[in-house]
Amino acid sequence: MKFGFDDNKFYVEVNGCSREVRSLKEEVKIEARRLHALDSNLLLALSAGLDSQVILHSFLSQGIGIESVFFHMPGFNDNEYENVRAVQKKFGNRVTVYTEDATKIRKAVDQLSVELDINPAHAIHAYFCSKLPEGRNVVQGLAQPNFCVKDGKPYILHSYFDPDIGRKRAVEGTGRLSYNFLFTNEVMLSYLTDPFFSSMVRSWNYLDNNGLQRKGTKVKSLWACEVYVKPLQYAHLWKDHLLYFPKYAGSEKLTFWHKLYAKDNIVLIPLDEYCNLLKVNNTLSQRVYQLDGPQHNTEYFN
């Protein structure tokens, strides 16, 4: 998947896969091998969440050494730091920790947010990546497709400001290459056709309209993969090779960066159409452009 602007309109470009797609676990391992052969200067941004653990395991389980980095802000992401130490002990890989006082770098991060036109919570990645050794490129976690439902129809959502694209732009804003596994066509299709994801889509009405939620509330479909699918899916595929920590949304106490930087650059692709685009010959590609008109009421920003 590629993204960009054409006549000031944000687009996502989808290419067909180059071969028959295997399971999600196999595709992630294939991509790890491809990246290792492509770039010998890789660093894994390790948060100790399931996504980054999956990537770490996909390299190490194939005998491919990869160094990891963690960005520690004492008093703000200490839970993540303790989790990283546990992951390091389990996997036995080298993790370099970069430590900064979040209150002291706040102005610099906010400035990067303006310069790179990204969410402040993602500009943190640009700040820390600027501290990495010269020539080192960054591998990010697996992530999940942004699944959402509109008028009862399932879509995959991309936005110029969503976390995956935002973090990629943040890293590349420091002059480094950024590798995101989900941007690979074969990984994306393997995820969209994975039994766990497909089951969630089929049963969405059960999650969306049941009597168990507090009155006046509903499940955010954009979080559905993260909350309902991922832990079960990963536990099924990777079993006890991963550590399953309680979930936090990013740096758990950085409230002054937990504001949404929202603009109208949203692409919605019907799920079936997305899968069909990925299944065609890889010599073909199609650009899907952002929605017309104001989009701040789209569920993504609610």
C-alpha cells in the first residue's frame, strides 16, 4: 500500500499481490526475511505490545538477529518500560533504551508536530528517532487494519493522520526509512482474510447492538480489531511465544499529547472491494481518494 496527495486530495494506492497468500503468521515471517535481505541497518521499535512482539519473534525465530530500541519517559510510560524488560528477558535480544523527560521535550515535540503535520502523540517518534545512530532504519509493529462500519457495511479506513501512517511519516521525517508490515500487500490480504478477522466482521451486529453496553454507548468499530480480535488471534497463532500484558493505549500517562489532530483526509474502502483489489495481478494498481466534504463526524474521529 502506498499513499500520497494528488491535486491536494489524499489517496491510498492498492496493488494486487504478487503470489498466493498464506496465513498471517507465515506472511509476517516472509516479510521479516524480505526486510532482512533488503536492509542490514534495521532497528525494531519495541513497545512490548503484542504487535512489536510478533515482529520480534518473526525475526528471531528464523535465526535473524535484530536490535530493538525503546523510548522511555520516566513517570509517563513506566508500565511499558517494565514490560520491555520482561520481553527482553524472554527473548534474550538486545534492547537500547533512550530516556527523556517528557515535560522537558514537550515544546520540541509540539514543534515537530507542526513541522511534520502529524498528531503530537506520533511526533514523539520523530523526536526519538532523531536520536538514533546515523543510518539506522526503523521497523514498526504489525498493527491492525482500521476496521469500521458505516450504514451496516464494513470498510477499511486509512487517514493521513491515523496512527500507522502518522508514525511512518514521523520516522521518515527524520530522514530514515520506516517499514510497516501491514503496508505489504500480502500481509494486508492475509489479515483481511484471516478467520478471526472474518468472524468478527460476520458477527459485528452482535457486538454493535447488544444489551450489555451502558445505555447510550456503543462499541467503536475502529477499536474492534485491537480489543476483540488481536489477543485471541495472536494467542492462537503465536501461543506462548508472546507475553500478554494488560492493554494500554500508548504512553499511559501522557495526557497532554492525547489530543486528536484531525483533518479531512479520510479514505474509506469497502472491505470486499479492498480484498478484490489485493487479489488481482500485482501489475495493476488502483488509487482510492479521500471522501468529499467535511469528515469530522466520521466515526474515526468520534
